[in-house]
Amino acid sequence: MPQKKSDKVNQLWGGRFAGSADELMQTINASIWFDRKMADQDIEGSLAHVEMLGACGILAPDGVVKITAGLRQVRSEIEAGDFEYDAVREDIHMHVEARLAEIIGSVAGKLHTARSRNDQVATDFRLWLRTALDHRIDQIRELQAVLVARAEEYHDAIMPGLTHLQTAQPITLGHHFLAYVEMLDRDAGRFIDARNRLNECPLGAAALAGTAFAIDRHQTAKALGFEQPMANSLDAVSSRDFALEALSASTICAVNLSRLADEMVYWTATAVGFGAFSDKFSTGSSIMPQKRNPDAAELIRAKTGRIAGALQNLIIVLKGLPLAYSKDMQEDKEPVFDAMRSLDLCLAVMSGLVGDIQMNRQKMAEAAGGGFATATDLADWLVREGGKTFREAHHISGQIVRLAEQKSVRLEELDLEQMRSIEPSIKPEILEVLSAESSANSRTSFGGTAPDQVLLQIKKWKERLS
């Protein structure tokens, strides 16, 4: 069955064509339903471009004035929600230019002198993503500040440190929170690096080869806040590695958030009972009235897959494209828009979760002393005070752990004679190192979990984040 044809022809490029496009062609070709998100950036770029055309004598002063005023009216209409969109006009660039022509007449056609939609969209995309990255960096700093505040509140709260999800050694909750502050700082660094690398201007590269007009690309780059114009016109219109880098940084950040979210799910589990969310960050069950579910944390964990999927999406789009521009690249923006929106929400919600969760010091301390968590402290004492090699001390400690396990007691609950039955050189002072609190307090090496070390790191982070 033949497909319908639209009775509209795109007036901005339709001179070559005698007939109109099939409606399905228009549907797959149009990007306006998502790239209109870049309307403000598109107009910002056009304003800089027309000002440069005037400064270079390519466009008469009255044309600059008319186009500038018209672009500002278009911007006002879009901001007010009074702007009409039509798939025939394909993208935000054509919508702006077509509406500009309706407002100021044929002089609007001079706006596109010495540029192409190829360098235009590359510029818009970089401008949009630069703003998005700035916001992500700000959000990360806000989350770090919340984590530092909670780390200070719980700087001496003893909890079990885990490896393989098994009790390993006692640590402080403040130390645990600060681990994520460090991770997030690297995330911020990746976004900063990505922003610095994308901050070059494609505008003026035109379709792919540059332009014969005597333009000043340095002027437009400066006007738009870029460090410099891109040095190769082919690279300017075809590179999207800046978007890949932003998605890569977003994926790593989401993974770090997911790890913290997963720990919160664990901490708030009824069987664990280390913490609880308030009603503000909990949901209930439609059938079980007692339930308090950590759905926000679980959804952060799940959205990591969505963000990582966006990275893979764009990698596949770009992997086989020759220089310069191909229409495939129209598919570059949706995954970036979606990932940035998802990460925005995850960072905001995580700040809320960290600020909301209340931790149970007693429950954590009790668990920190279980699982023979101070066995390493016992071995360290045997090395330090008993003159043993660490391998000898490790073996002796393992035997004492087995004895405690057989008697169903904690290490610190064994009496001195029971321990001496395995190692006669053990002295009464050993009992001072076997509590969870003593263990955590003894880890005073730089970067260790001892409360004093935690407070030093908190002081450093407060100064940095202020």
C-alpha cells in the first residue's frame, strides 16, 4: 500500500527537489521533538554568528540589527511556550530560521551565510553539554558536602568493615562516608576534564571544509565562552568524542552512586538494622502494611544501567562512521539528554538519602565485634609484643579464633588461660586490643579509620568544599 505524502516541502533546502517527502521519511528524519532542548543554545550561537558577520563586513549593519532583534523575539516566544513546532522543519535550527523569516522577512536568509547545520549543531551540542557538565559538578560538590557533614556526625561510630560481604575489621562510619567523598571527587575531576576538552568552538567550520568568506572564528569562539575555535573543519563537524567522554564520566559516577545506594539498601534491611530512612524517602507495600522500602536507593542502583546503556548506544552509533558528517549522528543527542537527566535525578536524590538516613550506633557496634573482627589485632599484637613473624602470628590467631568459635564466644570473651593454652607467651595486655572500638581507634596511619584521622580528613574536605 503506498505511503502518504505530505503536501509541504521544506523551504530551507527544497529547491533541489520536485516532490515532497513521504510522511515516514519526515518522521524518521525529524529531530525537532528532542533537539528543541537546545533552542537557547541555537539562538545564542546565531546571535554570536550574526554579530561576527557584521564585524567582518559580510553583513550590513541594518541586517545585523534586524536579525538580532528577530532572534531575540524567537527566543522570547520559545521561553513563553508560544512557539509552534512542525516535523517538516526537521530540527531546531530550521525552526528558528523559518520563524525568523516570518518576523523580519527575507533578510533572515543572510543569517546562514558562512555556516552549515553541521557546524551549527556541533556548536549547540557542545554549549548544551557544557552547561550540563557544570551542573553535574555542582551537584557532586553538594553531595560531597552532605557526606562530609554525616561523616562528622558519625566520625567515631563503630561499624563492621566488610570484604566479600563478610565481617573483616571494625571501622568507623565516618571513614566509610569519606570513602565516597573521595570517589565523588574523582567523578568531579572527570567531568571537569571532559568540560575542558569539549570547550572548543566548531562554528565556522561550515559543512566540512570551512568557508570562503573572510570570517573571524576567534570572535565567535570568544563570544560563546569557548577557549578557541577547533583547528580542523572536518574534526569540528564530525567529532562526538566529547559526548562519549561525558557519558563515560557519567557512567562511572552512576556506578559509584549505585554502590552507595546498594549499601544503603543493605544497611536498612530489617535483618541488618544498621539504619532507617524517614517517611520522606521510603515507600510502602500494597499488601504488607508493615513494609518500609528503600525504593529511592534501589532506583538509583537501577538507573546506572540506563546511563551505561546510553554510553554503549552512542559508541555503536559512532563506531563505523567515516568523516565527515552522516545522518547517523542525529542519534547522538537523545542518549546524552537521557543520561544527563537520569544522573541529575540520581545525584539530587542521593543527597537527600544521605542527609535523611539515621544510623543505629548500637546495632553497628554490636555487629562490628562479631565475626571475630579483631583477629588481625590479635595477630598484630603477637608481632608487636610477642616477637612473632606475621605468618606465625596469623597461624596462632587462627587457632584462637577456632577455639572461640568452638566455645561460641567472641575473642574478647575468651579468658587469658584459654588463649595461653594455644600461645603461652600471651600477656594480660592483649585483652586491651580485642574490642571493636580499640581496633578502630588504633588505625591511626594516614588515611586510616581511627576517629582522629577521620576528623583530619573532614577538616581538609570542609576547607576544600567551602
